[in-house]
Amino acid sequence: MSYKQQVATHISQVLTQIGIEDFTEERVQGMLETPPNPQMGDLAFPCFQLAKSLRKAPPMIAQELSDKISLPFLKEVQVAGAYLNFFFDQEEVVVSCVNTILTEGATYGSSQLGEGKRVPIDLSAPNIAKPFSMGHLRSTVIGNALANIMEKQGYKPVRINHLGDWGTQFGKLIVAYKKWGNEEKVKAEPIKELLTLYIKFHEEAESDPSLEDQGREWFKKLEDGDQEARMLWQWFRDESLQEFNKIYELMGISFDSTNGEAFYNDKMDRVVDLLEQKGLLSESDGAMVVSLEEYDMPPCLIKKSDGATLYATRDLAAALYRHENYDFAKALYVVGGEQRLHFQQFIKVLQKMGYDWAKEMHHIPFGMMLKDGKKMSTRKGKLVLLEEVLSQAIEDVLKVIEEKNPNLANKEAIARQVGVGAVIFHDLKNYRLNDINFSWEDMLTFEGETGPYVQYTHARGCSLLKKGNYKKSEVKAVEGAFEGAETWAVVTTLLQFPEVIEKAGDQFDPSQIGKYVIDLAQSFNKFYAHVRILAEDEDVKQARLQLVEAVLIVLKEGLRLLGLQAPEEM
């Protein structure tokens, strides 16, 4: 139990003893504040809300409560107007905090909130035979970070890559390949060659409209299970996935399922039948829809007038499949904000079908990746390919290493960790609903709020442990070792880690972790600048190095949750 929780529990118990029972531990914890100035204490409790129940002025309530509050780690409780200010016994808290982190290691901040229940997370989902652009980066890294955070909270995430592997474009691609394709070229550069064929199809179709009809015919053949169409489609899919996997491998991301849109082709009739049985389908301009009038939403389209099913039908089939196969506690869909209405509609349809579990399905929207303030677009040539960005980032970091630390071992591996980490962190340090402007300068600098800055801080700490000949031992109070505002700032930041993870999980917001590791790196660097860590006194030095190790454990784990590695040298 954190110090904040212990204070909240104690205050709640004191209030119950004086006859106020509606101030639960959770409510009191929500009221506790961190004072803006450390000289005002480590925690503060405002007494305004108690005035109505006790019929007394808040300052008087604060005065009366101060005499009743006593906890082993509290050095002092001061009254400041209507506030109770709590001052911790810093030495005791430092020793306890560092001991806890060194004992628990990477499990520090973990919980069993999820009780081993599954959470399918729909993430990444690039389109087969199309380039993996920076636009797909957001879904991929936000989804992967959320999976890591859920796992930290005791859930079992199921990472699902719901590939865009169906639709009329595959009929067009088959026509293009049969007319102009070359097997060796496709095998050599699958995405590039398939995209070239797809673009050529559209260019030729402008002067020969019959190509569009041929594309539709081939897609119909594909839908009907034609052997040649099926074989070509499977080949395009396999080659594309192999290409995507190179990028996923570079980013250290793997999936539990790559069941894409095609997987649900034979599962959609059941959805239509269920909707009919439940009396939820109605006709609108020849199409079949589910009315959502009571929610002030447009109707959800289930079947077009020509009998073709739509995205909503497919997503309903996928939701039923996932619930039956994973019996999930909650399900997350990490998909751009422009799809908000679609998800609101399809979740409401599930609720109308009588499925209570649909309340635990969450669309996790995010903003756009912009270039020069504008949306990236394939047609206008404004597309930035993720693979090129990752390669360029690695190359740029390698140049910096060659310049600053040419004798570094494993230069290529470290350049990969830092370059890829820079790209991922540039996304995740931002609140997901904000648009992000793609910027090399912001991404790759080793100063300020960047991935390389946090990774460099970790490497600097590792170097200190080596220089100081650090020996692991039990943490004890050593006179003078843990004094000073800079030391206390590091420890109070370390104490926040479990709470930050909880908040990031509750709000589906990896940026909470991104901001936290920046704060921890900054407070550690101030500590490094103001405190002589490698002191002459061996006991003092070893005690301070124990605090350094605690920082490294938390920095490394924070970076891991975001999908970054923590190099020991840079």
C-alpha cells in the first residue's frame, strides 16, 4: 500500500470514528493533493468538504483532525488554514522506497487488478499490398504500450492485428498482376511492386473503363472461392505480412493473432440471422439497417441493397468471435478518431442485441500524424513510410555514436535501440487524442523530452554503478547519504510509479508513462548534478548507488512498458 493510500485510509478511519462515514478511503485519496512547494509538505488534505457534515469552519476542522492523525512514517502534521499538511520522515521513506524497488525489481508497480482475465486489443491493422506508413505507427505503438500496461496490471492481453486483407481492391490487384506483373519482382520487393501495379491499374482504367469491370469480376471470383483468385490473394497476403514483420521485428512487437477481415467472411451470415431473430433489422432505401434513433445516431448499415455486407457486419462478427473465444474482461480497439461514429454504432448494436459485455468494449481513438501541419496522403505524395523513418533514425543515431563514442561496443545494436526508440517515444509522450507533427529535430535530440534523453539517462546511471564498483546489499540508513532536496525529489517521483501505471491503465493513456519517465530522468539528472554520488565515504557512496539502481530499475521498466529498450551504454 502506497504512503498516499495509507494516509487516505487513516484519515477515513479517523472521520468514521467522529461519525462521518461517507468519506471512504477512495474518496479521501481523490481529495489528497501534492503541494506545489515541497516546503508545504509531501501531501495536503483540504477540509472544505467536511464543513457541511461537521457544521464548522474548515480551519477549525483541520486543527481538530491534526491531533488525531499519527502514522509511523509521518514526521509532522501541520495546519495551514483549511489544509492539513503532511511531512514525511524522509530518511525512513527513502530507505523503505529503495528497499522495496531493489527487492521487487521489474515487478515494482505491478498489480493483480486484472486477475488473469483476457483483454483482446485490436491494433496496427495495415492494409495488405499497401505501404506501412507513419499513419499506421500510432495504432501500432499505442496498442502495444496498452497491452504492456494491461499485462502489468495482471490482465492477459491478446494482441490482434486485424489486417485489411479483403475488398474489391484485391480484384483490381489480381487483374493488374495478370496483365503486367512479374513474380520475381513481387518476391524481391512485395509492397513496392504490388503498389506500383495497383497505381498502374488506376492509371490505365482512366482510358480503359472495362478494367474496373474486370476487377469486380475477379473479386467476385475470389469471394466465390475460385482457385486461381484464392491462390494469388493468399500469395499477396503472405508476401505483405512477411514485409510487415520486418518492421514489427525492428520495433519488438509481436501478435497473438493476424486474423484479418477475410477471416470473418463465413461468420457474417450468423450476425444477420441473429439481428433478424431479435427483430432489430429494418429496411431503408433497399439496405438493411439497425435503427439507433433512441441514441440520436444515424442507423447502422448491416447489408447494402445489393446484398453486400459492410464493416459493421464484419466488426459485429469479430466481436462475437472474440467474446466466445477469449471470454474477455474488456476489449480495446486502437483505431483513429475519424472512426468514432462507427464504433459508437456497432457497440450500441451489440447492446441492443442484449450482450451486456459490450459495455466493456472500448474504442481507443487517436489523433492524426501530420507532416508540415497537414494530413499525410498517398495520392498527394505526402506519405512518409515507417520503414524509411526507422532506417533513417537508426542511421542518424549511428552518426552521433561514431562522432561522440567511436569505441562503443555493439554500435549497430545500440543505434537500433535508440533510433527506433526515438520514433516510438515521439508518439507516446503525447496524449493520444492530440495530432502529432512529424519532426526529425524533435524526435532525435538527446536533450529535452525525447526517448534518447531518457535512454541516455539510463546509460549514465549504469556507468555510475560501474565506476563506483557498486555492491548489492541490504539498504540501510547511512548518516548524510540521503539528505537534500534533490534526493527527496527523486524518491517522491519513484513512489509515484505504481499510481502512474494505474492511471495509464484506467484512462488507456500511455502518455502518462511517457511523461513520468521524463520527470524521473530530469529529477535524476538534477540529483546527479548536485549530489556527489561517488562520495569518498564508502558507505555513503554505496547507499547513494542503491538509489541510482532503484532509478535504473524504474526507468528501464517505464521504457519497456512503452516498447523501448534501455541501453546500458551509449
